[in-house]
Amino acid sequence: MGFKRKSSRIEVGRKGRLHRGGLTASCTVLDMSESGVRLESRLYAKSGDVLQLTMEVESGKSITCELEVIHVRSPKLGAKIVSMSPEDRAQLDHALDDQVQRSFSRR
């Protein structure tokens, strides 16, 4: 199996909500990059499912994105981000940059 990930994942450990149709479940976003996430949830999902994720990236600021499930090992799953508004993309990029800066300053 080759290395498929295009960008590094950053540990975030943030709470979020997953939505699929009329179903909603809480989740924990374990790590993420600008192109994907790894999370933990009790929402049943299989490879190929499309989910909507809403999570707080900073105090009082949340983002919403559409995900396609790539890998499932219940209760964890990996998904790629398939769509996001430009405003949410900018907030995510800013939050990831801040997280990288914090991790380097702790060393």
C-alpha cells in the first residue's frame, strides 16, 4: 500500500457534529489537514458515504464542510473534504497554521 496522503495531518482533538440526511451525531475530530480528517463517531458510515461536518475551529468560530468517507474502522473513520465555502476554507487554514505554530512552540 503506497503513501496516499498529500498533506500532513495535525492533531486537533475538537468536538463536532456529523450530519447525514436526517441523522445527526456528535464526533471528535482527531486530526485533520486541508484535504481530510480522521474522526471518531457512533454514526454508522461506510466507504463512499457523504457526510457534513460542523466543528468549532476557534472560540465562537465554526466551519462546515462536506466529507466523503474513505476508510472505516469503527468507531473511527477517515474522510476527504470534498467541498467547503471559501470563508470556511480560510478559517480552517488559519486554525491549522495556528495549531502548527503552537506545536512547535511547545518543543
